[in-house]
Amino acid sequence: MTTVSPTRPRPAEEAPDGPRRWRVGSVEVLAVLLVLLVLFRTQVADLINGPRISTWTTVFVSVMVQATPFLVFGVVLSAVIAVFVPRSFWAKALPKHPALAVPVASCAGVVLPGCECGSVPIAGSLMRRGVTPAAALAFLLAAPAVNPIVLTATAVAFPGRPQMVVLRAIGSLIVATGMGWLWLRLGKADWIKLPHRPELDDLSKSRAFWASCRHDIIHAGGFLALGAGAAATINVLVPEKWLLAVAQRPVLSVLALAVLAVLLSICSEADAFVAASLSQFSLTARLAFLLVGPMVDLKLISMQAGVFGRRFATRFAPATFVMATGVAGLLGVVFL
């Protein structure tokens, strides 16, 4: 009779599929960075004192200071929507047909004082509450550009030119509605990957509210910082003389200011004053700056990638840029 030897226990350091592999984590990366800072502290100190770093820091801080209050506002409103607003409300507030819900959602942005940083978490919350993605995306694009604060700032920045206010509002609504309808036609559900959220139904209302706020602040705030850093880097690297060289060419000037709006990543409450200061450019080019900026910029693309996924951002942002630039050019040719 054969005896079966007992199975030898697997060593603790071995995983079921073999020995564990050592992975580089955030602690290891931080340790390496600290060692490098100590070794090259003289070179780092000289670099920090340079004018380029000073400019980079100024732009980065200004973007963060402008955007953070509105991000917090959007996160709080998003938590209110996620926790306190019942799903049945949206079924009653928006038309049942998705094609009709898109323009209604676009116009809803008129009554919400906020910027693009706040609209991203709000749009994500709307999707979680059952709003069709096309309508939520239309709201995301329209709200930063057609709310009363932005339109008032535009009127102040362009005194004696009310057509800039009207064209900004009309153009933004056209782009937002058009992108919503385009999503209904060509968009795919698997392009949007909303991040995992804590299960809020088992929590009290107050605990669920704060859990939602903490989640969105950490998630969206990190991508906001990445976008602000990218915008600051572009501000340092792009020479101003390049802008002056294209200002006299109508088509190229429109494209240049549209791209500049993406790179500068200025909050929609302040971008009208920057556009007004670019007096060497035509009104059509400055209108493109005003339409593109609140819908497509570096920090907004980063936040969209964080909230909806990279597959969404790499498709939605370029399409929005093309439509916003085209609408600005067409409105400028006809009315300016």
C-alpha cells in the first residue's frame, strides 16, 4: 500500500503562479527623487531661480487659483445631484427623446454659474443618474460659455461690441447641441468609462454626500493639476513672436487663436479679457478663442480623461475643437 506524502506548504513569499515580482511603487519613486534632489541640489537651485521657472510657476498657480473654486462648486453640485436628486426627476425634467433632450440640456447651462472645471464632474454625475450621455455632454460644453457670469464678463471685456456677447452665446449653443447630436449618431457607450464609485445607497445622506465630494475632488483635482502644468509649460515654450507672425492672415489667425485657447487653459470667467487684449487679431479669430477655450483646453482634456476615460477624451476633444473652430469662422464671416 503506497503512502501519499503530505503536500509541502507553499512558501509565504511565493504567489500561486510563482514567486512575487518586485514592483516599483510610489514610495520607491519618491525615494529616488529625494536622492537626486540631494545630489543635484545646486543645479536645481539655479534652475528654480531662472526666469522661465518663475513664469511657469506664475502661470501654474494662476490656473489653479482660477479653476479650483469652480471645481469645488462643481464637485459639491455633483454630489447633491448624486445623493439628493432622485432619478425620476431627470425623467420629468428632460424630454424622453434623446434628440430633444440635447438642446434642452444645452440651454440649461444658461442658469448655472460655473466654468469648465465644475461642469465635468456634474456631467459625470448626470450620466450616473440616468441622463443620456448626449444630453450630459451638451450640458458640459454649453454651461461654461453661456452662463450669466461669463456673458457679463464678455460684455465688460468688449464694450460697444454686443455682437461678441450674442455670437459667443449662440455659437456655444450651436456647438454644444451639434456635439450632442453627433454623439447620438456616432458615439459608442464603451467609449465612456466612468470611474468606480463607492456604493452610496447603503450610506446615510450626509455620509454619502461627503464620500462623493472626497472622491471627485481627489480624482478630478489631480487631472486639473496635470492640465495646469501642461498649460504652464506651453506658455513658457511658445514664443510670442509666433503669434504676431500669423495675426495678419485671416484663416491662419483663427486657427492660431483656437490652438492658443487650448494651450493657455484660461478659466471661462477670465478668457474674454485675454481675448480683448489680443487686439492685433481680428474679431473672428478672437471669437474662435472664446468658443474653443471653454470646451477644449489642456486641463479640460485631462479632467475628461480622468472622469470619462482616455478613449472618450481622444475622440471627443478633437471633434469639439473642429466644430467650435468651424462655427466661429462661419459666424465671423457672416456677422463680423
